[in-house]
Amino acid sequence: MPQLDPSPWFALLVFSWLVFTTIAIPKTLNHEFPNEPAPQTTQTDKTTHWTWSW
């Protein structure tokens, strides 16, 4: 049964992962976002306690 012979499938797997790691991953890592996230303020809003009327 030829599908149980690992030599052609293993070579294809290794070659496809080499292509993936040399082309796709650097393109993904070089992607820049158009808008950088703005830092959030650390100030908290002053709130007042609500006094219940009953």
C-alpha cells in the first residue's frame, strides 16, 4: 500500500513547512497596524455615593 510509505509524504510535509516558514511568517510579522493604540489614562472618575430615599 503506497500511502503507508512515509518517504514521499514526509518530504512533501517538510518542504511545505519550509516554504511556509520562509514566506508566510515573515510577511505576517512585518505587518504594521495603521493606528497605534493610544495609552489609557490612569485617572479615575470621582463618583459620589447615592443615598437611597427610603
